[in-house]
Amino acid sequence: MAKIQANFRLEESLLQALKDKATKCNIPVTDLVTELLQRGLELDIHIGSQSIDQKAVEENVYQNLSGRIANEINELESRIAERIANDIADSNSELEQRISGLISQRIANEINELESRIAERIAQQENNFNTKEKQSIESELQNNIPSYDPPTEKDESLTDVTNKSFEEGRRIGLIDRFKRSPLQGKYLVIRLNLSNKAILSNKKNDLSPDNFYVWSQEKDIDGIGWISINVHGRSIGYAPHDDTSLEKLLSLYVWIEANVKATSTFIEPLLNYGSGQS
């Protein structure tokens, strides 16, 4: 069908709406107007030979078009608002995850740094303590050994008495030292060849002191009988029984120097041992 050019006067807003709709539908404005007019005419043509109410048609087309444009604008605005809300939610979630990760990493770094400082400080204190305590122990052991003059050949009986007195002094001094600085339970477990410390604790609690002495003497690698040293009702370690010979005490001391990591970890002054456990 041939097309004839015609001019119509439209409101600027309506014309812009037609252009936007045509762009969205990807068709020329003329084709869009033609389709809309045909639909409007079909709806408002009077039956019979009566003439068409052109003004009513135009009004109807305008209203229908305005309604559709308004609906599509509302739908578009709704989609845009929904999209913006989703983007904001995604951004917030991602931001929270990043913040949480940064906080966790910072806390972990601070904990590692603190642990490193504490370990370094403890190592320095242990080193200083071990050096001073070892010197104190060596000095005290020397002081506990009574000096004596060797007997002359003219008095063998006096020599024998002097030697016995000297050995007894050393023995008593070592026993006293062990009582004031008892051996920790974890090392006695090794000497008694026990599988775990619980066995030692159970025997100490279940047996009388005399029976514990007999039991430990049978288990000890050198046949030493042991007693529990208590302070304020709590055991802080173990010491050889008073009847232990000097030979066994010296053997014990050699064993301690060979098996205990630092001598001061078990031979430390009783006043500084308040927090230890057997």
C-alpha cells in the first residue's frame, strides 16, 4: 500500500516517548506510529456508516501509549533499583569478607610475634638462671665437703676414722642437698623404668612411706630407695632415703648430670620451687 506523507502536531513529551519506544523496539518511529494508530482505529470505529470520531481515537491512542510508557518506565526503574540493591549487597558481602580476612591475618601476626617474644624472653631467663644456679650448686657442694688433713702412716686407726668421718660428711651433705632440691617425678620415672608418670603417682598415694621406699628401691637402677618430699601438704619431688650410701649418691649425681637437660632444672633452691609438681 502506498504511503502518503502527512504532518501531525504532537506534544514534545509524547514525541520523545514515541522515539524512545521506537528505539527500544528497534523500528522506525513512523512504523511505530502507524501500528499504534491502526490499533486505535480498530478499537474505536463505529458500526455501520457512522463516521469515525478522530479526536476520540487520538485520545485513546495517547492514553494507551502513555499508560504503556508509564508501565515500562516503572518496570525499568524497578529493575534498576533491584540491580543496584543486589550490587550493593554483593559489594557489602565482599567488603565484609575482606575486612574479616584482614583482621584475622593481623591477629595471627600479632599472636605469632607475641609468642616469639615470650619464647625469647623465657630462653634468656632460663639461660641466666641456669648459669647462676649451676655456679651456686658447685659452690655449695664444695662448701658441704668438709676439709681434712690426710692421716699419717703412724696412725692407721686415726686415718680410718678420719676417712669414714669425711665420707659420712659428704654423704649427709649430698642427702641434705637432694632433700632441699628434690628430683622431679619425670626423671624418677626413668630411673625406675616405669612406662608413665601415673604409675609413680599412684604408688606414692597408695603405699605407705616405708612400702614406697621398698618398692622404689627394688625398681631403681642403682638400688636406691626414695622418699617423697612434701611442702605444705604437696609433693614437690623425690629424694634418696637417709640410709643411701655415698657410693650410690655419687652414682646418682653422675646419672643426673648425664640425663637431666640442665642440672638446675632439678637441683634448684627449695624457695624457688614453689610452683613445681612431682
